[in-house]
Amino acid sequence: MALPQPRPGIMDIAIYEPGKSQVKGPARVVKLSSNEAALGPSPKAVAALAASLGESHRYPAGDSGELRAALGAAHTLDPARIVCGAGSDELLGLVMRGFAGVGDEIIHTAHGFAMYNIYAKSVGATPVIAPEKNLTTDVDAILARVTPKTRIVFVANPNNPTGTYIPGAEVRRLRAGLREDIVLVCDDAYAEYVEAPDYESGFALAGETENTIALRTFSKIYGLASVRLGWGFASAHIIGVMERIRSPFNVSRPAQVAGLAALADKDHMALTKAHTKKWRDIALQRLRGLGLKVGDSHGNFLLPEFPMVPGKTAAECDAFLQEHGVIIRRVDSYGLPNYLRITIGDDEEMAIVLDTLAAFMERT
Ligand code: PMP
């Protein structure tokens, strides 16, 4: 039987594997596998969500207008140059569909977020992979891979799963070295967690240039991964392209109202940030104390490297943690088979994951 054939590239896609959410056996499960917020959503966002449910028969605002106005006010950006999406994932897909197609190339870094590669293949474009240096975006390696076919460059800053970032000056050097017709996507999903003084979110560059988009999400520090809400800031030209191809009601009412309430609850965000930093530092020291190599992370997760010693490998640690009800993220599909990504959780979750990791490392 002749089967309907998908477009070129689609069958080359390795289906995205989300962080596991369940394991069989243990009654209590500690889920630290998807870089979700340690303290959950703002109670004000939860109340807004609940209050919105009675309006479920109504279509939401198609332009997310109120939310865009609030985002513009909060970040001093022109709301007309903001686009909202069902997670920043949707916006990554829109940039891809808007600017790349069959025969084009896009560039992402070796351990860059998985969806760049998947969306590239979904439109028939070729993902070109730029190696990293010390698990960090290497601007020169990206620039060296630009060809006349390059259409988009994706840089997660900080990157998931490595947790590393490049300073604002490096992002600007990258932009300056790219042709003007190449879109630079600054995927700043973890920007709110960064404290490094030389870090610069993509907003300024997106404001100054016609060809750069900065993406943000409510899934990370705002704790709203489930409602699917992300947004982007770019030139009128880029926004105009994305507006033409997005679904008319791509952001649900619950997402819009929860986003508005979360944005207004600065205390909750500050609490989440302080909590995450505190435990990131504690966990870093503890993991290093156990003899693991761990780099500094600028996101809400850590990426320890495990030795290739039988009994102590990342795969064995993952199995041990699962037996004890702790789910973290294997990152083999990111080309990092000797590493595990651990999201920072709440106090109790952190005590459990660190004690379980210690039990694994100390077992003979
Ligand atoms: N970019 C990066 C770097 C991410 O880690 C993630 C989430 N894992 C996303 C984008 C997508 O986030 P969302 O669609 O939930 O906004």
C-alpha cells in the first residue's frame, strides 16, 4: 500500500523526549526533570486561572493585547513589537516557518535546546551544528559555519541543558558578524535567573536591529509551564511575519490571565529567584564534595558529569535515583551521555535528591 509521504526531513526527526514525570514503584516521586519552577506558580496566578474558567466558552483575546501591554510596561518595550505564543516553543516554530524552508540552513550550538533541530527538520531546512567550547556557545564556531544558505541562528542564553551563558558583548559580536538577512534568535528562557554582571538579555539588541528576536517564557521562573505561555520582542518586520502565520487564538485565556497576574507578583518571582540561587549554590558544593565535576550554572538546574567508571556512571545513577523515586533528566540526546541534569526543586526535594545522590556516590 502506498502510504502518504511526509515532507522531506520529517522522518529524520527524533521525537522530543520530555523529562519523565513518573516512575513505577516508589510512593513519593520527586520530579526534577523539566526545569520547572521550584516554588510553583504565584498564588495570584492560580487565583486568576481559577477565576477564568467560567469564561471557557469564550475565545480569548486573539492579540493577547492586555498581556502585551503589561509586558511592554514591565520591560519598557513597545507592545506593538511583542508577540505572545503557546510557550516559547510555539514562537521558535513560527520563526522557523516564517524564515526557513527546504534547502535553507539554520545554525544551533552542539548542546543547544532540542527544539531548534526538530523545527528545522519540520520545515525541510538543514540544521548545522556549531561546536561549543567548554560546553559554552562559541561565537567564532557559529560564524565559521555561516553559508549563503544560512537563514537563522539560534542561541539559548543561558543554554539548556549546559547552564552556561555568553556575555552581552559576545552576543553583539555574533550579531555584527552575521549577514543582515540572517535572523538571530536570542532564546532567553532562563534570563531571569542570571546574575552575572556582563549578561545582557536579547531585548536591547532586538530593539536596535531589524533582524534579532529575544524570546522569554512563563514556564521557568514564573512557574506556569502547564498553561503554555511565551513571548518574543523583535522588529516590526519580524513580528509582522510571525503575526501572519500564527493561529488566531494561540494563547488561551487561562494563559493570558495567569501571565498577567504572575507578572504583577514581583514578590513571588523574587522568592523563587532567591530560593533557586540558594539551592543551586548548596547543591553545587555538595555535588563537588561528592567528587563530581559540575560547572557553574546560570539557570535553575545543574549538570554534573559522572565518571565512566562501572558502578558510578550517569546511567547507573539515573537508575538508582529512579529506584528511590527521584526523576532527573538524562541528556544523552543532547550529546552528553556522561551528564545528568538536575532541576532545582523545593527544600524537601533538594534534601531528598542530594541525599540520594550521596548514597549513590558513597555506595561500594
Ligand atoms: N528554550 C529553552 C532554552 C528551554 O529550555 C525551553 C524549555 N525547556 C524552551 C525554550 C521552551 O519553553 P516553553 O515552550 O515552555 O516556553
